[in-house]
Amino acid sequence: MTFRHFFPLWPPSVNHTWRSAGKTYLAPQVREFRRSMQAEMLIARAQRAFPKEPLTGPLSVEMRFYPPTRQRRDLDNLAKCPLDAFTYCGLWLDDSQVTDLHMLICESAPEGGFWVCIRRLGEKE
């Protein structure tokens, strides 16, 4: 089965995930992103874009990022925060289940966001 949804959120870069001031902690913008993702996941699940129970087994994920500005970005820094947020929201048990990942930076969009397509590997469509 395939699950698709657009999230109107722009993820923080992996470069801004952790902070340190005597001890290491999750950056405030990452905590805010996770809270926003939880709200978006409630909407997506209500629309039946995603199952209510965590996905199991190996997964394939395709992500298309629509940046809010034309600023240059490193593609490899964009996926970490959304993948961790999907784990935090209970979409799957752990992001280590993602064994096939495809990413693309698209044209900028006024508010920014990302589209995701998740497919269980080994299942026929």
C-alpha cells in the first residue's frame, strides 16, 4: 500500500537539530517542528492519507521539498528532521525501517513544505 501527503511545513536543517549549553538538548525549532508535524499527522490520518497504526517492515520513502525561498540548500540536510518526526508521531516504529530513500529539491513555494510518498517494500500495488 502507498501513502502520500503534502506537509505545509519547512523542516529545520540537520545542522540545527542539537544544541549544547553544558548538556546537549534538542533545538527549540526542532521541538516546534515535531509539534506541528503531530498536528499535521492528525489531519492526514483523519483524511486516511496514513494508517492509524505504525507501519512495520522495510519502507521506501520519496520526498520532494519545496523551499520557502531560493536560498541554496544541501539536500542531505533536509530529510533527517521529517524522518525523525514521523517516528515521533508514530507513523512507523523507527526510521531505520526506511531502506530506500529518494529526495528532490523542487522550485520554491511561498510558504515552503514537503511532499512524501511512503510504500511498504515487498508489497504489490
